[in-house]
Amino acid sequence: MSDSPIEIVGLRREFGSFVAVDNLDLSIKKNSFTGFLGPNGAGKSTTLKILTNLIKATSGQAFLNGIDVVSNPRAALENVGTVVETPEFYPYLTPRQTMRYV
């Protein structure tokens, strides 16, 4: 695994027969600015939701600071913040913990 703060390998997410993200490989360099742009339905929000462990990938892996977001979500998200279009909640946090977190 690289020392990139954001690393995505072979990411795929399907919703039924619709493929929202198809074999995405992405590495964001430390101390860089990156735009994540595309038309509606391109998979931008889906990718961010996978990175923040709000939804699961169909296959592939996502890492934040070298930590797998699926196997160790609390550690991976410890120093990360994001705003997505639809508010969702982390299933492993109580409502009180969620309010403290945000």
C-alpha cells in the first residue's frame, strides 16, 4: 500500500443491474488538491459514501491514511470529514455519538 492519504483499488459498486462505480483505481497524493468531477450518475457520491463507510463496495478496497475503511472504520475516519448530498448515519454509532461526531 502507498503512503497516499486516499487510496482506492479496483472499487466497484452495483445497485441491482446498475453499475455506479466500475473498477476505480485512485491515489491522491499527500498535500495535493484534487477535484472529483463528473456528470450526474458518474459515481462521485457513491465513491465518497464508500470512502466514509456509509455504504459497502461490491468489490475492491478503499483506504484512508493506509487504513482499510471496511475492516477498521473508526480508525480510518478518525481525522476525516465529508459532506454528502443525502445525510446518512454510521450504523455503529448511537444517535448521541452521531451528534457529537458532527
